[in-house]
Amino acid sequence: MKNEITYLALGETSRIGASSHYLRLGRWGILLDAGIDPHPSAAPVVPEYERLKGQPVNAVIISHAHLDHLGSLPIALRHFPEARIYLTPATAALSEIMLYHYLKVQERRVHLERTRYQPCYLEQEIDHLLFLFQSFAYNFPFKIHGFQESEITIQFWDAGHILGSAGIEIRWKGTRIFYTGNTKKSPQFILRGAKYPAGTDILITETTYGDNETAPFIKRPSEINRLVHFIKERIQFGGAILIPVFALGRTQEIMLLLHRLITQQKIPPVPLYLIGMGIKINRIYDRLLHKIYPDYKAKLLKTITGDTLYRKKFRKPSIILATSGMMMPNTLSYEIASDFLLDRRNGIALVGWADPETPGGSLRQGNQQKIREVFGVEDIHCGLETFYFSAHSHREELISMVEQLRPRQVILCHGELSSQGWMKERLEEKRLAEQIILPEKHQEITLG
Ligand SMILES: [Zn+2]
Ligand SMILES: [Zn+2]
């Protein structure tokens, strides 16, 4: 027991949902991520923290500020009031915005009578937990506060997924554990590719694109060319292009791409409207991005944002970036799309993943009948195209990460079962680890 390491998946294990993992290191306990799986009309799915009753939780470490890794943090703190929260400075700043915003979204749904479920936490709970944040930069090993004798050292590595996203390295009594969080090995438009430690003993990795066989062959330049062609065509028609985007990550990446395309004169200098929650997130990027990557200027995105007063000043031709990325009903991207679908001059460019059950998902699938139903339109006339600009490593990148890290044990998470299955098979075939584990939810696994 003294030197034993055990692992327990508290959140989803066979799909992407509420991420949360518990590590017990002797008499110490660490929770990695506290995610939520929001549901527009039903109650959100929250990890079953009560399962850890009687077990120590000294630290909650948040890998990045997307809700599937962060959204149930206030609930976790009800169960583990003595734990401190560890994250990078950017994740701390972004988490504050994301948690208050998610609470507002829940309150609005209750107000619009779209759900009978009350918000799953209170504003005061967010107010309080912000005081528990302990932030540390990348590549800066630290100890858990007040538990120096635990001999646990933690280090954040740049995960390349969104601003502040971290791979989490834990070292204890000669054993190294590395949790990837969400990771992107190759560079995006703003973010640099992920950095990993030289090696590890136990690897807990995401597998988001494990079952996507085409992703490794899609090259960014050709996707950019397709997008350029799509935008130019719509502009020639005198139309506008809607790009539904996640507020955190995708908005900023696509904004910088569009800005570059305009300055390189690859697309005409049309107005670029940014509407929705991405505006708030941009301010954090503008405040912190240049501190992480010194060759960026401060206020990078502010210099790019054109007119954000979409409702008052909208004119065509133009490009609109609007939340939500999944185009949930009552969001700006959903409302604009309902309008745009009817006009053949317009276009909708889908640049990010969307759950197949959401309106954005039905657009991605191109199911005409379903699109008509979901968006309440009689006919679809506008241009519609899907592009691949992922913030996750594709499966060959994941395999090469394992090759680099050479772990003894690998735990596969954050992906569909088919993704995990492909990864397991491939890792076994290449003999890249002694043991590859597909954890069952709530199954305690002894490691090391
Ligand atoms: Zn993420
Ligand atoms: Zn995620």
C-alpha cells in the first residue's frame, strides 16, 4: 500500500464526455480533470465523486479549460473542500470565464423553459474556488502545497491544444506518470505543437482521433486552399460566410488564419465579424499569448478583429465567426444559419467537430431532411462545406508520441471505444508498451 499506485476512471471511459481520473499514490490522492458532459435539455453528466469517499484528494489538477475537463470543478470541490487546484496561469484565467459562462447558459435554459433541471452549481461556488487556484507555468516543477513530504513533483508541459493546455507529469518515488490531457503534436495556426517529457513509466492518453483513418493524410495547406476557394466563391456571389466556432480555441485559430489569408491577398479584405463568447476569450489570448510564445505581439487578436457590432453594422460580403460551434438552438450560430440556409449566395464553413446529435452535427453529415427539421427551413440553398482543422493529434501522431515516451503501461481514454481499440491494437503490434489498458468506468486498477 505504501508505494502502491492505483488508478480509477471517474468520468466517461468509452466516449468523449466528462473527463476525470483519480490517482492514488500511497497515502496521497490526485484528481486529474473535473469535466462535465453538458446536455441541452437533460441533466449534465457529472463524474461520480462520491465514489472517492474515504480516499484522500490533496490536489485537483486541470489540464485545460474546455468544459469536458473543467465543467464539474465546483461540484468536485463540494466533495474535496481541502484540495487545492493546480493549473497553468492561462487555464486559470480561461476557467474563470468558462465556469461563469456555463452557469449563465444553464440559467438561460431554465429561464427559456428548455429544461427542468436547475443549474448544477451556484455562482458563490465559483467565486470561492477561484481562491484555491495555484497556477504554475510550463516546464516549472512544483510540489503540492503543504504536502512537501509527499515527495510528489508535478510539471506542466505545453499540450498544443488550446491556450494554457497542459500535459501533466507526476513524479513520485522514482515512478513517472504522464497525462496528456488533450494534445496536438503538430502546430496549429496560433499554437505550437505539444512538448513531451523524454520518457515516462505510465502514460494516460487521449485517443480522440484513434478511429479516424483519413486524418493523418489530410494536409493543412490543401484544407486552407479549399477554404480559400469556398470563401472567394461566396464573396464573388456577394454573399456572406458563416463559420460556427467553439469560443475557446477554434475561434482564435481561425481568426488568425483568416487574417493571414487577407494580408497575403489570398482572399479579399472583407469585414470579419466576431460575435458571441469568443470576444471574451480573445481578451485572455491577447493578455497572455505573448507571454507563452514571446514572438507574438501583445493584443494580437484585437488588431485582427474588425467590426464586432454584427447586429448594427452587418453588410455583405463578409465573414462571420459565431458561437456555438455545435450550433445549439438559441445560439448565435444557430440563428444565423437558419437565415443563411435559404440564400444561395451565402455559405456555411464547418471547421470543427460537432456531436452528431447536435444541429452542427446534422449539417456536417449533410442529411438534408434532418437539416430542414432541425433548423426549421423549407429548403437549403446556401453552400455547405466541411474542413478539417483539428486541435487534437491524429492517430499516427499519438503513436509517435508513445514511441517517444516509451511507457511501460498505457491507459487509453478520451475517445470512442473504436478509437481506443485501434490504438491498443497498433501499440501491441509495435510492442510499444508492456501493458495497454482500456479502463472500465469506476474500476480500480493497480499500476506500476
Ligand atoms: Zn479540449
Ligand atoms: Zn476534451
